[in-house]
Amino acid sequence: MYRLFLCLRYLKSRAIAYFAVVGVALCVGMMVIVVSLFTGFIDNIETAAKGLFGDVVMSANDQHGLEYYDQFIAQVQKDVPEVQAAAPYILSYGMLRISGQEHYRNPVQIAGIRLPEHAEVSAFGQGLFAQRSGKLTWDPPVTQLVSRLEQERKRTIELKRSIEAREFDGRHRPIEQAYAIKRIEGALTHQIEAVGNLRNVERNRNELARLQGLLEEAVAEGVGVEDVESAREALAQAKADSAAAERIRELESHLAALENALGKREALQREVGRYERKTYEDRDGRIILGLGIEALSFRTDTGQVVRLWTPGQKVILYVFPLGRRSLDMSELSPEIRNFSVIDDSRSGVPPIDSAFVYVPFKTLQKLNHMEAQYSQTNPDKIVAQARCSQIIFKVTRDDPTEAELQDISKRIRRSWLGFCEQFPGAARTPVSVETWRQRQHELLNTVEAQRIIMIIILGVVSIVALILIFVILYVIVMQKTADIGVLKAIGASSMGVARVFLLYGAALGTVGAAIGVLVGYAFVRNTNHIADWLAVKFGFNPFGFGFLFDRFPDEVQLHTVVNIVIAAILAGVIGALIPALKAARMQPVEALRYE
């Protein structure tokens, strides 16, 4: 009991001990923050990688692609029972444009996927905006899209009001507030236009068909710019030659008729273009945009996403057909097609969300020249098989280990080798079979190495706290020599005296660890609020340095806290070890005579 009494007394009465507590608290707080953030980043990368790429991916190592993919999927599910589902995947490259905005050109990666098969092998469906619930399809109900857009519009209006009501200090000029509001007003205009396009799908289609019919009639009249110019030259020549007034009136009437016909044709062309931008494409002409593509959405300075291009809008996609069987780069020209936006996808990884768009598998297969080819003499005979870029596999177990996935990968490869004996054409393409971790090993290893380096650096810094505890306890032992003599004189053992100071060191570590955990936990849980505050207050964007995610991880794992607290308490005990031994070795007579 006396040991606990003395520990509490020293802890409260010796102000110098507070420095040790503060040192331990700072070290523990830094460790909690760094370990939690880096662990969160690694977990996010792993979650995103598993969500994007499935459990196991089989890839073609050239642009030719994989043939007989559907037959192989059926074969794998027989050979490897652990494979729950599989889906083909096409990856190509292109450029995204918007009709009427000639300045907008954005390079993108184009993924051809089958819905809902792709959602069965990945977490793709979890990041969709309009189709968060229900069965995924390339033809979602228009009423569902309108409902989600109305919700988004209300959210955008509230965001605008919050920015208008914000009090800006001297560090932020009013022009920044006006610019943010202007951008949001532009987004609201696009959202309202998109809702109108969706609500008037049939009317827009009928009007487009009517205008196209009128335009065809106007084109059939054969009036062009060159005809108008010729008529003008003829009229000018007649006037120069002083032709008869009747002849001049005839030429003027002819020119007026041509100009009227040409004007009507140009007006029809503009109207057709306007309604083409409104008209909803058929099922094969649908697209899902990555939420983060430049100029199609933006983030406010406090992290809220504002959508400019939403379901109901249209884009133009230029696809570079790299899947051609005989690829001559000198003759390579893009395939161009209009697409209607039906959704956007958010994986949480900005490099993915800002670069990817998703279209129907069959559509990209055709645009990328990877579709099946048939004999000209016999339309039922296939002369070249359809191809895909990858096959994504999902295993039956929810959380398989890396060793289990590698074993399944080897069995999938063995199944492929046996499959190639039945379908020799499939063997023309070299393939690789990798787990999701193997595909992302460079990125994961880089982040893990950074975490280890930071832990080592903080561990070295934490030695300062250990030394601080040692110095403080050594000073206390020297100051309390007489007290130690009294304790020994009344019967306290050497081990009992040593335990007083060891317990004191553990108490310093415990109190410091408790404070450090509270500070570190509060910081991690509010990291994103702190980042938003820095952005608003000082214009400093913590995500401007290329972080992989658009938000900081804000979870603190219990086992991390427990390990750090145990390490802090041990550090306190180790720091107190030498002073405790010195106190234990003191002789009562010498200690009582010390002053």
C-alpha cells in the first residue's frame, strides 16, 4: 500500500514529473496519428484494389486479347469450385468530348463491362450514384434517375446557401466566394437541364425525328453555300453590265429564294444538333462517368462534390481501336460515338475516378474492333473470335488470405493450359494470372515502407521520452535519499523500494499514454474537419500533394492503441529501472546521513 501512496504523492507533488508525462503524451499521440493514418491508407488501397479488380485477374499481355472467354469462364467454374463468379472486361483508351464545347478534350481510359456481372465480381455497384439500390442495368428507370437528380439538386442548393452564408475573414477575398457560387449556379443549370431531358425523353425523340425529316427534305433540295455565292456573283455581274431591270429582279428573287432555303437548312441543322444533345441514346449508347473527370464535377474548398455532368446529359467518346488484329499506327483513326450519361462511379481513388469511363461490353468490343468476325460467303461462320482484355474472378470465401488466392490463381492457370489444348486459338495470346495484391504490390509496398520508416523515426524520437523519465527519476532518487533511508529503517526491503520507483515510472507512462491516446484519437477522428478548416481559413489544401484518396482515413484501431499504450508503459518502466536499482542499493545509515 505504501508503494502506491508514494507513487501518487510523487506524481502530484513533483512538478518536474509533468515534463515526462507531456513527453510520453506527445510521443504516444504522434504514434497513434501516424500509425492510424498510414494503416487507414493501406486498408483503403486494399479495399479499393479488391473492389476494382476482384480477387483474381487474368490479363492478356498484348493488345490482341483473350479469345473464347465465355467458354473458359464456364470451364474454370468446373475446374476450380472456389470461383464463385467471373466476368470479362475490356480496357481501351480514348478521348472524351462534349457537344457544343469545342475546347473540351479529356483523355480517358475506357472500360467495357457487363452489368450486373461486373458488380458480382467487384465492388463497382457500391460506388454508383443513381443505382445504389436494386439491380444494376444499362437501362435504369427514368423515374429513378429523375428522383436521384432532384435529391442532388436540393443538396447543391443547400451547399450554395451555406457558402453564401459563410463569413469570410480578411484572408479570403469576396471574389473567391463569388466564384464558388458562380460554379455552383452553373452546376444547378446543368442539373435542371438534365432533369428536363429525362422527363421529356419521348417528346425529344419524336421532335428529333421530325426535324431530321425536314432536314433531309432541305438537303434533298440541293441548295448549298456555293449556290448562293454563284447567285450573288450572277446578280453583281448583271448589275455591272447594266442588264434589264426585269433580269435583275429575276436574279434578286432567285438569290432571295436560295438564301431563304439555305437559312432554313442551317436553322434545321442547329435544331437537330440541339435535340441530339437532349435525346436519350439507346441501351448500347449509355455511359457511366468516373466522378472526378476534369470539368464534369468539382470539389468545394470544404470537400463537397458538386456534379456538373449528370444522368440525362450526353458526351462524345473517341475510341482508339487498339484491338485491331492488324494494327497500322499510320492508319489509326478513332471510332466516334455519342453516349448518354446514366450514372457516375466513385471508387474513392481519385486517379481511377478522374480517368475512367464505363460503357457496355458489347459496345466497346465493337468500337475497339474486338468483336467476332464472320465469313462474307457464310454469315453463320465465325472466322475470328470475339476477344476481351481481362477476366475478373470472384472467389466464394468473403475474406480469403493471399496464400489461398495465390493457390486459386495457380489452379486457374492450370485450367487455362488445359483449355488451350481444346481451343488452340486461345493459346496465341500470352496471359498472366494475378491476385489483387500482386497487381498492386508496388503501391502497397511503397505505402507500407513509408509507414515503417515513419514508425522507426517516431520510435527514435520516443527514446527522448525514455531518457527524460530516466533523468527525472534519477533526480527524484537523489532528492529523496533521506526518504529512502527512512523507508529502509522502518523495514522496507530493497525490492520494495525499487518497486516504488518502477511503479512510479509505469504511472508516468500510463498517464502520458492516456493523454496521448485521447489527443491522437481526437485528431484522427477530426482529420478531415481539420483539413477542411485549413482549406477555408488559409487556402491550404492538404490533398493538393497527390494523395491517393479524396478523404483522410479517420479510424483508430483498438489493437493499435493497445500496442502503443503497452509500449509507453514499458518505456516508463525501463526509464525507471536504473534509478530504482540505485534506490534499492542504498544503505539505511548512509541514506539517513545524506544531506
